[in-house]
Amino acid sequence: MTNEDTQYHITIKGHLDASWQDWFDGLTITLTDDDNTILSGDIIDQAALHGVFKKIRNLGLTIISVNPQTKGE
């Protein structure tokens, strides 16, 4: 089963420079006022989602939340 109709919003602790956007496979990087970063965009399947988690871990970042959102919400 794929997540082709699902967009993810992954909140991480701290601000991540926009230059990392390509490394995160084109996920949009949004900085929040509370010094966190939201990575958002379509993630094709669970394997790709875990790939994003691995990249976050390799940077030593902390995941605050992972929110799948059905398109159109």
C-alpha cells in the first residue's frame, strides 16, 4: 500500500537551513516562530518515510511530531 494521497508534516527541533531542502528530496522547509522546523510534502510510501527519518537522525536532529494529512484537508 502506498501513501500517494498523503502529505506529511514532520516537525523537528531547531531551525534547519533552507539549503537542506534538496537533501530532503524536495520536502518544503518551513521555520516556525517557536524555533522549530516543519518538513512537509508528499512521501510515496513507508520506506521513503523511514528514509527521511534516517536523514533526520544522521543530522542529530530531534523529531517532535509526525502528522500525516490527507490531501484536501
